Amino acid sequence: MGTQIGLEIKLLRERLKLSAKDLAERVGLSPSQMSRLESGQRRVDAVMLSRIAKALDVHPSHFFQDFQEPADLPAADDVVEAALPEPPAEAPAAALGRLIRAERHRQHLTPDELGQRIGKGRAFVADVEAGRTELLSYQVLQKVARALRLDPEVLFEAQHGELRELRKAVARLERAHTERTLGAAPGEGLRGLPLVAGEDGGLPARFEGRAPREKVLDYVHVPGLRVADGFAVTWQGEEMTAPHGPSFRPGEVLVFSSGREARHREFVLAALAAGRSLFRQLFLDAQGRVRLHPLNLDVPPTILDREEVRELFPLVARLSPL
């Protein structure tokens, strides 16, 4: 990874028309040290990487995103389920997790030792480093920064990358151009999905296979979205509302697909074996557990064994309240 980071530093430096000597002086390195860093012959720690990022006018998390610029959102009519990118066989760790793991390794700390320093268990550290957990609170990030002797701003900037990814996911759903078509049944020339009645939070609780067994209130037409099987609900909960960042407000119509499997980090409707449903963000951990995280940080996550979850339906579109 050192070679890749060094190459990216060189590319950014040349884009800004800075010499290696100029950049070295700005961050407190000698020209020879900068040359070795850019060629991958010198390792760079998180503190120095933060200085370099500031000098190059990028966030530190830029160097932990596989060096790919985010693709432009497709036009509204082009948003189709088939166009969603397939996840890799093993989802890469989030930028924050990779940064913490790299610094922990550099300081020769075990996950147990870091966990003890921040008052958490080894499993928590492993989940954070692998990108299997929700956004960390300000207090936890401060503890991690102190434990690793880092500037807290380095960790905050890395987590901002996670927020940007969430915003992109929510924006993509908003661009799906869902339309409510009152009284228009599928047989009348429109490919409608049933808008079903719900209970807790407006979500259906009874299912037969992968279809809800609830009263159909209306039909929802989703132009350009290839969803042959699915349903819609009117969300009524507060668990997915955050003071800042992505949110789902009560009164929004949410469209879920029953035609494909849900993916790690997607927003899902989880039908639980206990006879109720939750709308949350999905995290799948290495122990085979299902973690369902709200966006409202005042609400605790729900962690279940896989057999406690009957079905997971991915969210594919949303409609703001009228």
C-alpha cells in the first residue's frame, strides 16, 4: 500500500505544480525523504499523512479509497436496479477502519490492547477495522485518537468519507423518481407495486414467502426501475432521522425489492422471526450476525443471529411526503 500512497501523493503534487522540495518543506521532511516516500521506499504514518493531505488540499481519507473518484450519479431515467454496482466478494474495510488498523499495526498493538485502552472489547475493534460497524460517536473517536496518539481530526476526516457514501446512497434513491399513482392497478398498463398497510413504524409484520400479507392501500409506479417483485410502505418511524447527514422522514414512501438479496451496508426492511419488522442499515459481521443500525444515534442498534431474521428486503427507491 505504501507504493500506491506514494504514487498518489506524487500525482496530487504534480497536479498542483509543486516540486517535491516544496512539498517536503511544507510538511517537515527533507527532499530525499520525500523522494523515498513517493517511490514507496519510506512508510508514512497517520500524522505525516495528515500533514501531506492538508498541504495537497485533500482529506486524509482520500488515500484510503482505492484512488477512485466517485462516479457521477446517473440521470433519473437511468436509475435501475440492474445498474447498481455488485459488491466485491469480500467488502473492503471503510476508510476509518483501514486507518485505525494501519496505525495500530505501526505501533505493534493487538486488537485486545487497543480495546482495553478505549474501554471496548476485541470484537468491537475488529468490527471497526473491517468496516462492519456504524459511525462512531465523537467520544469514541476521541478515545481512539488518544490511544493511538493521533490528531482526532485525522479520524474525523476519515469518518466524513463514510458520511459522504451514505449521502450518495440516499441521493441515488431520491433520484429514482418514484411516483404515486392512486388507483392504478398493474393490469391497467402500469407496472405498479403494492403500497401496503403497516403496523409498527408503518412496516408490514406478516409475510408469506417474500410477499407481505397486509392490506393493499394503493399502487406505486417506479419508472425506469426494473423491480418485478417488491412492495412499498409509508414510513412512520423516527429511528432513521438524524440531526445531520442522511435521513428518512416520517411520511416518506419507501420501495423495497423482493427480487434480490440485500447487501452489506444497504438500507433494508428486516422481517424478523419474532413477528415484527425494522427499517435500518444492514451490516453483516464475520460471526454471521446481522446488525441493524439506525441513523438516529439515540437509538441503539439491533444485533441478531441470522436465524432470527426471516427476510431482508433492500430499499430501491423513496418518495418524499406530498
